[in-house]
Amino acid sequence: MQAISNLPKKQDRETIRCPYCGKMIFDGDVVKSRVLKVLADSIRAKCQCKNWVELPFIYRI
């Protein structure tokens, strides 16, 4: 687990928008979706337009 001081600054982190409707899904700090799909190799968020958007996270146990 990284200490908070080691994380990149918010302005350095990429924002993620839905490629279909343009809604912001991830603003650099918060995932703006109510539904997440956690898979072994990726995490996806469901947009308001009902499409799944890949997020740059990896779930580790």
C-alpha cells in the first residue's frame, strides 16, 4: 500500500471519460459511477449511457 505522499498529484493523474457520451467517469480522485465490475485483470465502470468503461486500476489481493 502506498503512502498518500507518494501518490501522483491530482493534476498529474489522467481523467477518464466515456468514449460514447463524454461523461466523466474518473476525475483523478473519485470514480463517478455507482456500478463497478471488478475482474481479475481489469476494473470497469458502468456509464449513464449503459456502456462499460475500462478504468486504469488493477485489483490485487
